[in-house]
Amino acid sequence: MERQQENKGETILEVRRLSMDFGGIRALEGIDLVVQTDQIMALIGPNGAGKTTFFNCITGFYEPTAGDIFIAPPGGKRKRINGLKVDRITSLGLARTFQNTRIFPNMTVLENVMIGRHCRSKAGVLGAVLRGRETLREEAEIVERSYEILAKMGLASRVNELAKNLPYGEARRLEIARAMATEPFLLMLDEPAAGMNPQETKELDDLILRLRSEEGISILLIEHDMRLVMSVSDHICVMDYGEKIAEGTPQEIRRSERVIKAYLGEDSDA
Amino acid sequence: MDYFLEIFLSGLTRGSIYALIALGYTMVYGIIELINFAHGEIYMIGAFTALIIASVLTTLGMSGPAVLILAGIVAVIYASAYGFTVEKIAYKPLRGASRLSPLISAIGMSIFLQNYVMLAQTSDFLPFPNLLPELPFLESTAHIMGSTDFIIIATTAVVMVALTLLIKFTRMGKAMRATAQDRNMAMLVGVNVNRVISATFIIGSALAAIGGVLIASHIGRINFYIGFIAGIKAFTAAVLGGIGSIPGAVLGGLVLGWTECFATGYVSSDYEDAFAFALLVLILILRPAGILGKASVQKV
Amino acid sequence: MTFRQEMKKALLTSAWFVFLTFPILVIRVNTIENVIEWRWLNMMWIAAGSFILSLLWSFYFGRKTGDPGKKTEAFAPADKAGSLFRNPRFRMPALVLTALFATAFPFLFSVYQTSIMTTALMYVVLGLGLNIIVGLAGLLNLGYVAFYAVGAYSYALLHYHFGLGFWVVLPLGGLLATLFAILLGFPVLRLRGDYLAIVTLGFGEIVRLILENWNEFSFGPSGISNIPRPGLLGLDLNLDTATIYLYYLMIGLCLITIFVFGRIRDSRIGRALIALREDEIACQAMGIDKARTKLLAFALGSTWAGLMGVIFAAKTTFVNPASFTFLESAMILSIVVLGGMGSILGVVLGAFLLILLPEYLRAFSDYRMLLFGTTMVIMMIFRPQGIITGIRRTYQFRGGSIDGATAGK
């Protein structure tokens, strides 16, 4: 955590002129974006603006048509990640959640989070069968770490329950917990508040702020709930029709003519 | 040159049959994204029904094209009825289940139907009467293209045109296309999706039965197992052309028919079936979207 | 629905099935003597049978929509059996009894029975192997029999050409099957689930066709005979003792498979396999290499088929391509489907039910494949998780630290 303080203001994600075509249709047009340590950045825009496509490009689900994506883990080396495989990008320290929650329904809550530890552990088939001391130690560590994370997310009482039996709000939190288990330096949340009631959204606010202060990670989130966006983020990037139309602090965005026009009044009062 | 032409035409004949069966796969896949493993068995049941009806009619003293037409019609009706029922029993209860469940159910259904026919009828090959008439105007070319080949190719062509018209211009055809594109959206605009799915199974099965009657007359014998191999081959044809695409199924059928006939004609006949499987494996690895299919983007 | 409506519906269904089965089930053509048999009795059976089944069907689905919580009530006994087995107070005595019975089996029953039991045990291992691929990783492999064939032909050919013995070939057969799985896996595992199913099916058929047609390599349809049974310390065993010896060997292999399967399932690797089955996209986003994990599942599952292939060759002393048809793959798949995806006890029960039932109830044996097909459909509709649900491991925590870490498997 101290490390974070030293590096304050360092760039950890840099996207330059990112474009993405789908069979001749341009979904993203020359997007630039920089995320710094300790920052909570929000990505907003009307439906179909290309926000999720942008996420998918960064996390390796799509290979961008043009442009560069660089990551620089705090204290680590800068690296271009275009075209790397999804799992490789996760193990480099970018973790994400999905718009339509994708938990593993028939695994327990704890196991869901244990999966997140996969890329930070290494026992193989032989280890699994022989269960040597090293494997047992690693396994115990996985369980312990996962439980810690779940406890922080307020899911400690649910560890042995099947994930599919969780109510919606808790399933969303489980997804964040699972992403946290991969030890990211940047957490990417795709509409974390979608489908939540006001109470749950309020709790999500606190959770996001706590993740930054306690875990020392940066957060990039896509969100439609303007109250949430305005209250947690310290930087906002607005997209429309695959282009970035504005960027700035919440105050600046609130006043931007272009943004208001893009939304046609929708939610702009926050 | 005659040899080449002969092989070319027998490839065309064979390919037409594959195309008829492949259409059923492709239509069903287009609408519910399921490989209907039991489709080959529907084709087999069509052929068996035709054989049974034709025999009954012959013992009753009928002969000539009337037998063919009656047996064909009954076969089409029965195959459609089987296709409809299979969907209701084995697939409909599984809509919305995990992807694996309907596939396993489909394989189970395929095995069930095979053994049902085997137990009810026989495990031996049965001779199938050649119901197709000899066409006098083809006498001079009989060594290259016989009447049977001609009838198969002509029938296939007619059926294809009819199907295209049906899908392009009728209400049901429009509903099918809508459902294939987006099932939920189709439901929202008032398409009765259950009926569309049933209609798809019925049409696909009818086509398979036509294919079954034609090929059985052509080859002259059938058993309970013919559906399995034909099914895989027709599926290969569907994938080859681009699954979900109707012209693709036809193209795929023809390409497969030619590949098989040229490979057995010029290389070796020992591995006749292996060529189809090898082609299937290759196409799925190299170009899973098929010749006419569009590469789809993974939905995240 | 009211009673009247139910009855009406059942009658209609019954009429429909009478119509549907009429040509195939009632008429039989004897094309040699040109006579037609009319089997009206069959029609009666269908009418009555489909009437009753239709009532049961609408009863089940009526309840399912009415109260989703109750839908598995019909299977409560199976659930009870499963949880009973997990209860340590029942588990230990049950295991001891089973072990005693298994050990004493060759002395209690005839050599013939022992041989059948050996076959059933082989299917337990095959089922567990396939369960790694289908049950854990969710990859539908319809060509599993190809790897079984690789094992069997490894022994047959290596013995024929180089005179290698059973114990040398046993690990080799497993290894070769694994290699084959990796070779096949590289190109095809990128494919989506349903394509994978059909490619593996095609691959299984290609292997069989090659064995049938490549006479110089595999001796074609006539196969290879005179494969020796496994030897014991250089002793020459007669047929009876060899059968019994093979039985104990299979018991040993079965135990090893169960042990390995259990350990893999509850390990880091096993969790990755299950995650892959549950959600491929989320699985990758969690840092799991999709291609590698699929390949691993394929390889881990196919090894057992290779081992069993060697055993099969040694047991029958003869191999030919006819033993490795698609129906064999289907049989193993129905064991997994019936028993339970990811469950050990389930597969053991599934294998015994599906192998022993047709063996002891002779009336069944003709209907064996019909039974397998029906099993798959029925299980998918009514109980896709199998008769025994694969239970996930649970953990106990007290005051934030792990306690024991195992509450049950």
C-alpha cells in the first residue's frame, strides 16, 4: 500500500488512438485514454457508444484494428498488450467484471473466488494427485486469501453456498470479489450498478471507494447511474458513437454542452 | 472425358441428396442453434416408410408411378410427424438448459430411433424396389446419366426453388427468418416461436424424407443404420457451406458429393466415408464459418 | 388442468403415437417371400403405453411449473442415497462391506460372473475418464472410443511386432492415447461445443475406418488374435486363474482411477476445468488459459481409455475394429449421463446399472441400445445432473481462519 503512495500520479494504463472495426462497421474511432494510479475513472455514454467494446479490446477479447494499449503496473515495466490472450492480460494485472454477471453458477461462492487465484498459483496435475507439502501449502493459501476477500465483501456467511443461489446484488459483489482475487492493479467494472436497487447502489459506492483506499488499486468503470458516477469518480470520459466526445472532472463534464446534447437531457442532472 | 463426366454427374446426384438432408440441419441450427443428431434417423425413417408402403401397395396389386407417388407422400407425412414429435419430446423441454443438454438428448434420440427401427423391422439390409420410372429421352446418355440420376437432380432443383419461395414470400417464411435472427425480438413482435420451430422441423424432415426415398431407389437397399452416416455427411455439407445458410447447404452438399465421387473415382474407394469426415475436420479447423457463412464475433 | 382435460390430452397423445408407429411397428415386410405381417398387438401396446406415459408426463411438467422447488421430489431417494453415502457414519461401514464383497467376489461366484464384473469395472474406469472431459470440463467428446482403440491396438501391435508384454504396454498404451488426444486436441479444441462434438465423432469414425481398411497396419476387419493375457511373475496361468487375476487387477485400477479423479476434481486444475464448463468467457477473464485447460482435460480423460484399451485386448486376447464403433462411445457417454456429471459414485452406479442390467436380465439385452438412447433423453429432461449430484467441497471457517478445510467431498 505504501508503494502506491510513492507512485501517486503514475500512468498505469495508456490507450492511444484505439480503433475497432466489425466487418466494415467502425465501433471505436481513435480513442485515447490514460488511467493513473489511485484513480477512479468512469466511462459513460449512451447505449451503443462502444464502451463495452472498449473494455473487450483492452482485456483481450477483441483484437483492436488499430492503435496501442500499454500497461505499466506500479513499479513494473511498461508493456504493449494489443492482441495478447485474455488470460495473459488478466495475469498481468487487469481484471474485469461483466455487464451481465458471469459467475460460475454450480460452484460454491468460495470456489468462485478460488478460481480467481488460479493465475497466482501453479500446482499442476502431479501436484493435484500427489498432494505434496508445497501443493497443500498453496491450496491453504488460496483458501485463506479467498476467504479474506469474501469477508471484506461481506459475503463471509455465504462461502459454502452455490453461487447460483445468491441474490442478484450479492452475485454482483461476488463477481467483484472474484476479480479482486486475481490481484489486479486496475479493476474494470462493466455497469456494476445495473439492476441494483438504490440501497445496493449506495453500498456499491462505499465498496468502490474502499477498494481504492484499502487495496490501493485503480478502477475504470462503465456506468449509467449518474449519481454513482458523480460521487465516486475523479475523472470521467464520455463516449458517443465510438468516439470520445469529452473528458474531465465530474464538474467539467456536468457543464459540458456536448455531453448534455449527447444525452439529450437524459440523466444529465444527476 | 466420359469417365470424368460420369463422375461429375454421379457427384451431382449424390450431392443433391446431401443437400436435401443438409437443409434440415441448417434450418434447425439457424433457428435453435442445435445440431439435430436425430435428423439422419428421420431420413432413414422416411426411406423405411416408403419401402413399407410401397410393398403393401404392390401386394395389393398396384404398380407404376402411382406406387412411387403414394409411398413418397406417406413417407413425407410420416417423416414430418416424426420430426415434429422428436422436437416436442427431446428438445422443447430443454430450451434454456445448458448447451450440453439438448446435444446429449439429440444423440440419445438418434440412438433410440435407430434401434427402434432395427427392433421393429430388421437389422438386415432390405432390398428397395426401384420406383423411379425410366425416362425414354435419356436412353442415349444412359451410360453417363441414367434416369434415376436425372430424376434426383431435377427433384432436388424443384424442391430448392420451392423452399426458397416459401422462405422468401410466405408469412411463415418471414417468421422463420425473423426467429433465426433474434428469437427474443421475434417473440416481442408477435411471432409464435414454438410454431416456427415446429414448422422448421416439419419442413426439414419432409426434405429429408424426399432425399430418403430418392436415394433408397437409387442405391436399392436400406437398413436402420443408413441415417447415421448420411446424417454426418449431410451435417458436413451444412457446415461446409456455412451452417444456418440455405444456399450454403446446397453448395456444401454439391461440394461434398463431388469430393467423394472424385476421391473414390480417382484415388481409392476404401476410404469413401473417411473422406467426408476428413473434409469435415479440415473445414471446421480452417474455416469454421463455412464457404458462405460469416465469421461471427464472440459475444461477451 | 382438470381431470377430463388430462384424459382427453392423454387419449389424443395415445392416438398420435398409434398413428406415428403404425407403419414401422405394425407392418413388417418380408421382401424375400413377399408377404406382409400385420402385428396388431404392437399397436395395443403403444396405445396403452403412450396413454399412461402421457399422463405421467403432464403430471411431472404440471408440477414443475406449479412449484419449481418440488421438481426433483421424484428423485428424493437418489438424493438421499447420495447424502447417506457422504455421511461418515454410513460411509465407512459401506466402504468396508463393499471392499469385502469385492475381494470375495471371485470365490463366491463363477468365473463367468467374475469376467462380467471385470467388464463392468472397465466401464467404471472408462466412465470416470470420460467424466473428466464431459462432466468436469463440459466438452462433449463423442469419439472417446478412438482412444480406447489406440490402447487396444497398441498392445496388439506392439506384442505382434516386438513381443512386448502386458506390463510394458499398459503404461505405453495410456501414454499413446494421451499423445493422440493432444494431437487431435490442438486443432479441434478451438471449436465451439457442438462442433467439437461432431468433430470428435468424425475422428472416432476415421480411426475405425483406418483400422478396417489399412490391412498392412492393422490386419483389417479380421483383427489380431492371440494376444497374451497378463502374466503373474512369469507364471503360466490357466484361463480361470487368469480371469480372476484380471479381476483383481481391475479392482486395483479402479481404485487408482477413483483416487486420481477425486484428487484432480478438488484441486486447482479441477476447479479450472469446472470453471471452463460453467462459463468459458469468465473463465478466461480469471486468467485461465482456455486452450491449455481444454487440452489438459482431453489428455487426462483419454489416458484412461488407453489403459482400458490395453486391458480389453488382454482380456479378450483379440482385437478387431468392430469393437470400437460409435455405439461404444455412446454407451460410455450414457454411463456418465446417467450416473452424474462430475460424480464418482454416480459413474460407478451408472456403469453397473447399464452394463450388468442387460447382462443379467436377458430380456433387456436386445433392448440395450434402446435403453441407452432413452436414458440420455430422459436424464437430460428430468435430471440433467445425473442420479447422483456431484457435490462441491465445503470449508469451515472459525474466526477468520480455516478449520480443517474439509467437511466432505
